[in-house]
Amino acid sequence: MSAGHQHGHAHGAPADHRGRLAVVLAITLAVLVVEVVGAVVSGSLALLADAGHMLTDVAGLSMALVAAALARRPATTARTWGYHRAEVLAAAAQAALLLAVGVFILVEGVQRLFEPPEVASGLMVVFGVVGLVGNAIGLLVLAGGRGANLNLRAAFLEVANDALGSVAVIVAAVLVATLGWTRADPVASLVIGALIVPRTIRLLRDSVDVLLESTPKGLDLHGVRAHLLALPHVHDVHDLHASQVATGIPVLTAHVVVDDSCFHDGHLGSLLDAVQRCIDADFGIAHSTIQFESAAHADHERAAHV
């Protein structure tokens, strides 16, 4: 004999960051146009690399804005979690785009090291400063919400990388103008590529972890099991699983084997409260689904216990 209970929680709309994303998207579009013009006029690969990065940012921020809007749509019987996972999909897509651009920049930069073209260093400085100012404004707009979810984190990361890229463009321009070192331009583009690739790999990995329903980082399932086993009347815990629907929405399910007497003497209600209070208070998981079982029920389980 067994008893199950799913604790209900309202899945309210997440904080609205659409305004931040819209402002940053408009700024990024403006800087993109300026840098494309600057790259064509000056012949700078570093500016072109930064403009290419900006282009993926425009696509990424557009997806982030759409995802932020979708995430606020209410849950339905067809999509019981609503569109919360849209932010994870958008972050993964942004990371994939950034990774492709970063690899392209690295390859092109290496080729230009062997045959560095002439560049107009003065124009590089002007357009690099414009890009840096635009990125700085974008960072200020996003700073307050960058920890809210993977979507905002991806957007902040993109703009931060752009700002560093603009700095690299300016430094390269100064080296070309003062030392006549034309290879400074492809070197700057390689620096931009090196800034893009490692960070985007981490973001992609974090996004894929959520999509694969991996255990949330920092959550010790052995510790969860030990805490539950320490509760009165609990004999075993199996089929223990934890994952994330989206940033800030961890979920946990478990089968808990308890005294047979609990199914007859009214202990299950208070025991369920104790189990879910333990999971919430000690591990920060507000949404948990617990199935109580008697010891004999294990003989009827089909799947292997974890």
C-alpha cells in the first residue's frame, strides 16, 4: 500500500526584464551599424570582428527579448510549466551563435597575421570609442538583472565581451599609429575571439545541463537523502531525482519508504509536511513531489532504484 502527494505551488510570471533587453537591443543595433561602416572605411579586421560579434548579439538579444515575453505567458494544461524553459533555449542558441563567430574570428585572425593589411588607425580609434561607449551604456542597463536567469546572463555576457572587444580595437589602433605595427589589428581580433570562446562554452554547458535535466549545481543529492532518512518513520529513499525547469525553478521527486503504521494512524500528513519542509528549508527547493510507500511496495517497482 502506498500514498502519494504532490505539493502545489503557483508558477507566477518571472520578473519582467523586457524593457532592459529592448534598450540594449536598440543600442547594439546602432553600434553595429557604426562598426560595419568603420570596418569598411578603415579596413580593420578587429572592427569587423567586433561588428560580427555585434551581429550575433542583435540576433541573440532579439531571441532573448522574445524568450522573456514567452516566459511570462501563463501555464496551460498542454504546457504545465508555461514557457519558462524558453529562456534556456534562447541562452543555448545565443551561445551557439557566439561560439561560431568566435571560431571564425580566430581563423581569420591567424590568416591575417601572415599578411597584415594596411588599416586606418585614426578611424579605428573613433569607431572603437563609439562601440565602447555604447557597450558601457548597455552594461549599465543590464547590470541590475544579470543574475535573474540564463537569458539575462547571456545578454550581459555578450555586451561585456563586446566592451572588451572595443578596448582591444582601441589598443590595436594606438599600436598601429604609434609603432606602425600592422599586426596589432589581427592580434586584437584574436584577443576578441579568445574572449568569446571560453565564456560561451561555459554558457552553452550550463544551458545544456538544464535541457538534459541534470542535477542543479550545488545540490548534494546524497545530503538530501541523508536528511530525509534522519526523519522519524523513514526507512529508505529511492527514485530521488532533481532538475531545473529554468533558472531559479528547481524541482525534486522522491519515493520515501515509511512505517506501515503511517498508512493507518494518520502520520502521513504531518510526515509529508516534515519532508517538504526539510527539502525547502535545507536545500532551497520549494517544488517537490513525494510518493510514500510501504516496504513491501519495493517488490512492485519496475525501474531500478536510484
